[in-house]
Amino acid sequence: MDFFTAQNVVMPEYELDEKMCIDREIKVPSKDLFIGLGWDEDRETKRRHYRRYYPDELENVREVLPVESPFN
């Protein structure tokens, strides 16, 4: 995974809840910065992930596109 993608996609971490015998998600990213997508039936499914949320079009976010696009 390249540096840019690693900053924008976060995979969940799980810990076994021994009392309930289920995997519980730990270290959930901030809901202000990330959107949760998908779901996992258990820690092996690997469908759930979080994507960074940008409140503006990506063309206007200098962190994503530091140089203005030459395309209209």
C-alpha cells in the first residue's frame, strides 16, 4: 500500500471479548475524520474499512492535489 492510500484507508483492529465469545472492534477512528464502510462477520472477513472524509471536492483539497489539475 502506498503512502497516500495508507493515510486515507484504515483497516479495523479486533480483540476477542471472552465473555461474549465475539470479536470486538478496538481503536475505532474518529467519526469526524473517517467514514466506516462495509461490515465484518469476524476478524477474518476483512470487508470493513474506514475512508478519510473530505468536506470539499478533492480538486479543492491541497493535501490531496497540491498542484491544480490541467484538466477541466
